[in-house]
Amino acid sequence: MFSAVKWDRLISLLAVFLFVWLGSKKMWADHDSNHITNLKAALILSALNHVRWQEVDLPASHLNVEMLVVGKDINKITDRLSNVMRTTEFKLKNFSVEVKNILSLKEAKDQMGKNGSKLILLLDSESESWSRDIYPNIPGTLIMGESNNFARKGLVLTLI
């Protein structure tokens, strides 16, 4: 069994390999391939390994951390993230992560405030719905955007 550090290195190496292997292919979110979706999943997991979590922001010991993938998931990143987390036995400070898709930011807002301890990945289909003003001030909630569309609107953690 690999330690968390070895898994982190393995996922990072996989991400670099996929990036080099894809070479000059354009990585537009509108035209994602399975390779790009795999790369995004690997980068998200690698990034999550480097986030520092305070105990008070984590769920009760009998619960999981929820990851909400918000928007039209045409490239199946929800399935990819679930599969990678399951096969690598990914844990966030000893908590399992449950990944589910929510179709709109409006729907997700109701779930964001429940119990904190949420990871939110906003897909490009929700970039028009997002604005800096609606960033929730909820302890234990980390919001990421799928592309630089979100960076332009003030969301710091984005995949570019």
C-alpha cells in the first residue's frame, strides 16, 4: 500500500505524463476528451492533497466530505473523480469523499451551507451564473472553477 505522499507523487506524475502525451492538443473545456478529463481529475486530487484543513471545518467523524460537481457534466468528470478516489482510496484528513453531480448553481446553493465540509467544482456550464458576490462565507467550503472563465470573475482556484 502506498503512503499519501507516494500517491500524491504518482498522481502528479500521471498528470505530467498525460500533459506531455497530449502534446499540442488544445485543452478547451468545450471539447474535452477522456484524456483531459483524466488530467483534470488528477490535478484536482493533487491540489486537494495540498489544502490545509482545520478540524473544526471537517464533518463529524461518521460523515463523508461531499464534493459537488455543479453544472452539465458532459465530460463525465463526476464519474472520473469518483472512480479515481475509490481506486486510490483517497482520503481528506481520514475522511472519504463522496462525489455527486448537481445540475445548477441555484440547486447547489441550498446544499453549500449544510454542515460546511464541501468541495465544489463549478463546470463551465455555470460560468454565467457565477459572480464574486455570491461566494459563500462558509467555513470548510472550497470552491474551484473548471476554467479561466471563473478566474476572470474572481474565483481564485481554477483549472487553466
